[in-house]
Amino acid sequence: MWAQILPALLVSLRELNVMPTCPLDNEIIKLHEVFRDNCCNREVLNLQVYCRNSPACNVKSSLGRYQDHLQQCSFESVQCTNEGCCEKVLQKDLKEHLGLLCKYRKELCQYCNQSVTSVNLKTHERTGCPDYPLICPHGCMQIILTKEVEEHFVVCCEVDIDCPYKQYGCPTKIKRGKLSEHENIYLRDHMLQILERNLQLEDQV
């Protein structure tokens, strides 16, 4: 392994005007004297090493297979793959984290079946879900879907509306559910208002 790295290292040192020396006899190491020793390389790669996640992981492998082990090691810390999540978890916990614990996992809205990031699910339900059930905002206590709010407005019994006889002079604003009662109570007044308006029109003609 060092035989592969050393030539590049020597070039870098030479560019910095640093002359590398042997740690044993202090002789200057010359670039043309450095060569790749495949035999030595095999020996180094066959050295046995412990997993860096010891003592949780007690696996001992050759240096050449060390990276392969880390990719499978249950105790290796890995980055969550969900977009937006910066958490690192142990590889053995990754599946649970991705499916149940990560705030950035995708979940289906229980009302509209749209895929939503978990951390935004409540906001989606309150402000973006067309099928979210809510109590009528006008106070009639009827449960309606968000997408039906405008349609419900034109029939809601708690919405304030003008009396149908407004054009004849009735100034009353009343809840839609009380309209029939109002018309019955003020029937005579409405008739008089209509009669008066007709007389005014006749005078104009």
C-alpha cells in the first residue's frame, strides 16, 4: 500500500523543496529508487485488523476486505437517505429510521392519499388537503370537507344574508336559517313595502 502512495508523496515533497530521508539510516530517498512491491502490497492487505466500531462489532478481517466489511457492518454510522434529513444512524437502525422515525420520510395523507413529508403532514392537513374534514367556519356545526367550504357557504343556515325584500326597503340582515321565520313575522310589512314601491313607480310613469 505504501509502495503505491510513496511515489506521489515524494513528488509532492520535492515540489516543496523537502528532501525525504529514510527513518532508519537517514539516507535521502530518491524517486527513481522507489518501486511498487506487489508482494509487500499483498502482505499488507492480508494483515488482520479489527473493525473500527469495536467493541460493539467484534469482526476481524483482512485490511483488503476492510471497506467491504464497513459497508455491511451493523454498527457503522450511515447518513439517512431521505431528502432534507441530516441525521446519522447505525446501519442496523437505518430501516426503522427511514420507515418510522425520520421526520423527512414520506407518508400518505389519510384523507387525500397524497404523499407528504412527515414533518409537513399536519400543516398539509390544515392548509393544503382538499379532503380534510372540518367544522363549518360559519358556525352551523356541520362537518364538511375543505374543498366544499365555498359550496357550503351558499346553503349554510348560519351565514348572514340580506332579506329578499331589501330592494323594496327591508334593511334586515338575518341568518339564512331564520329567513322563513323573518318572512312570516314581517309579511305585512313586506307587502306594504312592495305596495309603496309600486305606487312610486306609477307616479313616475
